[in-house]
Amino acid sequence: MSPRKLEIHQVAATLMRQKGYANTTVRDIASEMNMEAASLYNHIASKEEILANICFQFADQLEQGILEINDIYFNAKEKLKMAITQHILLLTQDLDASYVFIHEWKYLTDDKKVEFIARRDVYEKQFRDIVVLGEKEGSFLEVDQKFAVITILSAINATIEWYKPSGSLTPQQVADKLTNFILTGLSNPHH
């Protein structure tokens, strides 16, 4: 992606976080870039192209991370810690794009939305695999795996609502605290 297109995506993500996808226009993005809307179309095909790029680039990074984690032989607790940490670090590296990824994907058009949901399901399955591994190892209690994963991902994703880079916690500290809290709930006290 060219530096100019990357800048357009960053500006668009900021506007979409502030105003929402539906209320952000190409004219708004162009204005923020100090260019005419017609000139913006030299770099992008549509507002939805920007949304899709942000959502799918984020999905690519999350998927790559979780697949690498699940490919390594570690116990379930270590894998879960690594998965939570990589997700938190990615979210906090660009809060605007993270917000768009988490909240605005629903504005993707039909084919893109179906693809996005399918990829989200694959990501969730990778987390479920970690929970299943923990149950098999005896280190996690037997739980409703889907509910556990949705709860874990909801807690992780909620970070973007309150995390401030200038706040008292670093992304790593957030990941550590969240991991400890989640592991306390999942851990088998008899193991």
C-alpha cells in the first residue's frame, strides 16, 4: 500500500471512530486530507474499499498470530496467554483501526460481510482449540467452550473502549492483568 493510501486509511479510520462509518463521507475524508473528493478517488475506489481494507488487514494480522501460536507446542495456559497478549498488542497499536474492525464491519456489503464473518469464526475456533486443549490437559475446567471464547474475546475487544496510551497501564500490563483474570476463571484448582 502506498504511503498516501495508508494515510487515507488512517484518516478514514479516525473519522469512522469519531463519527461512525455511516456518518463518514468521502468528502469528509478528502477534506481532512486537504484534497478534493474527486482527487481522493485517484487513490481509492470507494469508502467501502477503505472499510474492507481496514477490517481484512486487521483480520490477517490476528489470524497470522493465532495460527503461529497454535502451531507451537506449548501448554494451553501459555497459548492462551500468548493469544490474549498478541490480540491486545494489536488492538492498542492503532485504536482507530481497532474500533473500525470491532464495530464497523457490519457495514461491509454482502460478500465481504460473509467473508468477514467466516474469518471471525475461524479465529474464534482457534481460541476454542486452546480451551479444548486446556480441558484435555486438565489445566482448565470443562466449560461451554463457545461461551468461554466469546467472553474472552469480548473482554479483550472491550479494551479499546477504555484504554488510553497515556494511561497508567502499558498494553503488556493490560494483557497480563486480563490473562490472569481469565485464567483464574478457567483454571482447574485440582490440577
